Amino acid sequence: MIAALALALLGGPIGVPGRTLAALPPQSGVHILSPAEGSVVGDGNLFLVDVVAMAQAGGVADRVEVAFDAEERWVPAQRDADDPTRWRHVWSDGAPGQHLVRVRAFGLRDMPLVEQRAAFEIGRGWSTPAVLDYPYAARGSYWKGQLHTHSTFSFDGENSLPPGDLAVAYQRRGYHFVAITDHDLIAHPTEMNSDVFVAIPAYASTAQSGHVTGLFVRAVAPVQLPPQQRINHIRAAGGMAILNHPSWTVGWNGTDFRVLEGCFAFEVFNYLTTSPGRIARNIALWHEVLNAKGPGARIWAVAVDDAHDDEDIDHGWVMLKAPDLTEAAVRRALETGAFYASNGPSFSVLGVMNGAITASSPEARTIRFIDQYNRLLYEGPGKWAGYLPTGAEDWIRVEAVMADERTAWSQPFWIVPNTGTPGTLAGAFGAVVASQGLPSSLIDLFRHGDERSRPASDPMALSRGNSWRASAQSH
């Protein structure tokens, strides 16, 4: 009953309009189930292409490829694990407007190549009761980067490598950009810059009052300055500031997080200083500052090595989404939060599909959706999981967790009420959507109901969050 309701409301696989398999014509060939010809899709940056490729005599395709609009770049679709005739591909970041999906199948009996196409539209605006404000709708590819590491130029870097060699070591491990952050001096191996690698000028402002990374700078702040003035110095020099290793001996506390202004990020994971208990404390600090300041003063999470030894590199990094690999593009993506932090797994899919926060991680055992109070809303399989917000959440973040607890951390998905008229998804709002593989018509739909609603008398409303919203409503 619930699954049938989900299909009726969502119009096909996880809300993507399309025809069901029973509606297919009997002839063989390639049939695009979604997006259906003439359909309008939207409510996110992820769009599902669902295809059946079959021969009349029962044969199946060897492979299926997908292309969009006038592009000649064909990408492989993924075969369904349970139905060899079904193939799926998730397209991301299409611009609003008219589009054409083209699908071709190879190896069908008596039909070496079969092609089909469907015209559809990506709608503008949102039809769901809430709008999701998130950084992953930006177009681009993911690039791996390091934002905190030390060369032999640091006073405690005798076991590391010279700056140029250190950059080479990161590049050999699959990194696309690196910020060498020596203590209070800038080591910038510009000879490494190319169309496949970017070295960012940076340093670590080091004082007993706390360490701060300065990115994109060519001047060093005096160490005797208090933290806020050092942050101001970095910004005045055209740089970006990160609060380093909170909850460490020389770290930052909750008051620092709330009072200090001008930092765009903090280290949720630092390989040199972060123990499992400190990760939990770092995340608690993150929740405190986001709930106190709200979406107008966002602070992003990064993972870093803080390596002082060449054997300690490649343990914490960011995966950054940008249209190209240049210093300007990297900076823009960092400013807007178009990246996630990780010390192990990757996200192969991260975004919003038909109003549902959606993620997939090939290495993860599980994917977790967590609200502003650090409460687990839903836990799904690493292969694919989605969560439709209830509207009671202020923001939601996503974790992909491996069997050994190594984790990838998304940035927050902020939830804003939609002032327009809700569309067909209104009845399904507040549901969890999950499946074992790529989304199909066989989905599980679970409703939270009132158990996820926070009573007005809940003390967490005052002590742990919503102070920014309460302040906004009082004006």
C-alpha cells in the first residue's frame, strides 16, 4: 500500500516522471522509461535516465550508452542487478530548459546498434513544499585536494619533503591541487602549476591562541596578533581562513566558533590530531555554530592531513566540484562549499533528485542523513539512499561511512519553505526513499510522522539550535 502510494505520488522511479514497464510496447529495441517524451523534471540537480533494452526473442544488450543534447560524449549506463534488460544513468547539473536524451544499445540480437531519444524539460523553481539550498548543484567535475600539509620549510617538518617534491608526492596519489601550509611562511611551488595540477599559495598562522590556515595569500600575519586580527589579516590580503584542529590541545572551543568571524571552514578531520572522540566533538561544534548563526554565516567542513612526514600524506582530503581546474575555479568552489570532506569513501552521487537528498558511495557500508540536532534521520545502504525532508528540519547533512568507520562528510543542505504552490510531491513530503541499487520502481517508503516533529517546549530549541531563526522572526 505504501509503496504503491509512493509510485502514484512520485510518478516512477524516485519521483522521475516516466512510464512503467507494463506500459511498454511489445516490440523489441530500446525504450526510454524516464524522462518520458515531453515530460517536465526538476526539484534538484539529479535526473534519472531509466531504459529498457531487449530483443523480441528475449536477448539483452551488451551495453547501453547515454548522451544529452548535441553532445557526442556518450557515457555508459549501469545494468540493473536484478533485471538484465533495465539500464540506468544519473545525469547531474542540467540547466533549466529544453533537453534531449539519446540512448543507444549494442549487441541486441539482429540489431547491432539501436538508438532512441526523448525530448524533455528541466523546470525552473521547485514544486515541493520546501526548497533545498545546497552547494552541489554547481556544474563541474570533482577534483581531489589537500588544504593542510607541511614541507621541510616548517620548523617541525624535518621528516617531510621539500615543497616541490611534496607537491609531486600528492600529485602521484591522485591529487589535483594542494596548499602547502608551512608555519608562518609561504612555500609556493609554482613550477607545479599546469592544466592538471594547481599549487595554492598558503601558510599556517601558528600561535598558542590557535592555528589558522590562510589560503590564496602572499603575506603572513604577525604571530603576536590575537586570532580575530590574524583572520582579518588573511582576508585583507585576499585570502581565505580555516580554523585548524579544533578540540586539540592548541585548538578552538565553542565560544571561539561563535565569536570569530571571517572563517569559511574548519577541520572536521585532521589526521595528525583527530581521534574518534575528537571527531564527535568537532561535529558538535559545527552543529552549534550553524544552529546559532544560521544560513547567513555558513562554515564548511574540510578534512586534511596536517602531515609533517611524507608517510603521513593522503589520509584526509576534500573532493571539490568545479567546472575546470584553475586557481580561480578552486577558490570559487571553496567559497561556495561545493566540496565534501573525506578520510576514506567517496560520493559517486551527491545532490537532490525530485526533492530528495540523494547519495551513493561505492566504498561505503551505509549512508546517514543527520539533522541540525545531530540526530540520525535515516540510515540507508551505501549503494543508494535518499531522504525527503519533512519540513521540520532546518538543515540536513549526509555521511557515507565505511565498515572501518572512515567517513565522507557533506556540507549542509539548508531547507527553506517554498512560498509557491506545492506540486504533486506534496503528499509524499516527509518520506524516506531508499533502494538497494540505483533507484527503481521497487522502492521502500517509510514515513516518520509526528515522531520527527520537535515540540515547542523542547529545550533544544533554545540550547542547541534555531536561535538564528528565532532572531529573524522577532524582527
